[in-house]
Amino acid sequence: MNTVTNSKLSSLFHFLKENRAYNKKVQSNSYNLFLAPFDSLEDKLYSALHHVANTQSQPKIDILAPFFQKVYSNKTQLHSFKTFIDFLTDKENDVHNYESLYYGMLRQKGWGNKTSALFAKTIYHLHNGAYGFQNPIWDDAPKTIDKEEKIFLPVDAVIEAIFHSIDPSIKWNFHKINKLLQDNYSSEEMEVWDDLWFWGFINQRGSGLTREFIWNESKYWALLETEKNGVVIEEIKLKSLQFLSILNPKQ
């Protein structure tokens, strides 16, 4: 990692850590939206699975359908975090954590690296007690991340564009970004990096790797879960200018 990249990543991480409350509110609203209508463990899990699967720009519906058919027809395998991971991996596992959940999801047809990482992160958020939920799905889901397990950032085009702006000499992808971060940050710190998507999304315009980095209030308004409050929006705009100044010190 060269000096410039290291400096920008360190500054970004500090910014994300200091400003967790903003995306935490957005994510809490999102989790409430897809959990609130349901009471049973199974229905909450189904809702979480459908929600994450449909974050793909083009979900492979024909491939995903058999996965959902399997999940819906094996309700007895869904009753605990442990049995769900064993169900995904078709074996009894020695370790049941968020890394094994990620790899279990990755084995399912129609689930890729990003959605598997996003689902594991979502389940962690729903059970760690920091988002207003107390064991909303499973009693045995870990409330903390073990320092020995790997946590994967759900990398998509928004995050790839950020890393391209930091170092355009590298062809960034899910694996390269996660390896760089995992080599330099602890498993708990990897979860902080999850906030990068929110700040990247509302501060980009256009598409592709060369998209413009600029405060984009239209994207903020496009997110159902954001607070539509003038005072809050002004706060986030000012924070966004700090975020942008890290990516481009000339701004």
C-alpha cells in the first residue's frame, strides 16, 4: 500500500468511525421496514433474504428461485443460527460465526460475494444490540465479531469507484478491496468500513469508475430510509464535504 493510499484510507476510516450515527440511523430504518410486518422467526428470515437478494441490480430470478424453494420447504432447519449455517453448508460445522455464514451463503446459487457479505453483515447488525433489536431472529446468533474471523465488505460499483479514485492504477474488485482492508484492519474495524457505501452513494454522480464525486442531494432523497429533515440534511451535506475532501484534497 503506497503512502497516498495509506493516508487516504486512514483518513477515511477515521471519518467513518467518527460519523457512524448517520448511516446507523439509515440502516436501522431499513431493518425496521423489512422486519416490522412479521412476527415469526421464519418470516423475518425470509424477509431479510428477499431484501438482500433484491439489492442486486439484476437479480438472477431463475437461479434464485430454487434456493428460495429449498429454504421455504425446510423450515425446521431455520430455527437457529447454527442449524441455518449447517443447512447452507450441508454439514455440521465446528465453527458458527459470520464468516461461516458468509461462506454458507456463497455456496447458494444466485448469491455472489457482495450479497453474501451483505446478508452476513445484516444478520450481525440485527443481533449485536446496536440497532434497536434484541435477538430479532435467532437467540444463538453472536452479538460480537470474533477477532479470528474474516468479515467481508459488501463491495459494489459505488465502493469500487471510491477505490479507483484513490488509486486508478489498480483494477479494483471485491477480492482486492477486501484483501487490502483485511490486511490492515481488524475484523471489528472491517464492520466500520460498511458505512463507506452510504457516504459514497450520496456523493457520486454518473456511472462507471470515472463517476464524479460531488454532494448529490437527489440520491439522498432517493433513499427511502434517510431523514427528510432540513437540519439533518444540512449536517450530512457538511459531513459529505469532509468526506469529499479526503478523496480529493483540492475540493
